[in-house]
Amino acid sequence: MNRDEEVHSNLAKDAFAGTAAFYARYRIPYPKRLLADLAEGSGVTGNGRLLALAHGPGRVALAIASSFREVLTVDLEPETIEAAQQMQVGNIRWIVGRAEQLAVNAAKLLVSRF
């Protein structure tokens, strides 16, 4: 696929509408050891940038944000962004949209999708 071609998802844009509050409340947290392994295995130094795609209400991004200088999170569902923003973590930028449309310098990004 050429870089300028649009990627089409088989999910409806509103596939997760109305689920953010339930996800944030009832989703079992990721194990602390798993999150530590992510940070340790990637060799982060606290100066890097994390790009979290389809992050839901930000469980991973919020848990490991302190390991990065900046965290960019992208999700299609505005409700998940609203749920995550309530945590008010200063180094996280919450973005509603598609990752393919994001204009960022990809240098030194650690990409996660959970």
C-alpha cells in the first residue's frame, strides 16, 4: 500500500460510542508487572515520546506516562478521550481522530496498542 492511500477500518466510526464510562469503571487494570516490563523492555529514559493508539480511556498511557517526556494518545471515540482527560496528567496530549491523519515527527516514538 502506498503511503498516500487511506486505510479503511471495518469498524463503524461510532462502534464504541457509549462504552467509555463502563470501560473506565469495569475494565480490570493491566498488571503492574506488565506495565513495568513495557517501560523496561523499551529502554525508556524519561525523555522519549509515546504514541498510544486506540487507547480507550487511557489505562496504559496513564499508567506509564511518567516514563516519558510526552505521551500522544489517539482514539476515534470522543467519550474515551473525555473519560481519560479527567485524570489531568500534564504530559499527555489526548487526540480524537485517526492515527493515519496525525502529523507528528515519528523520531523516537514507542508505539503501543492494547
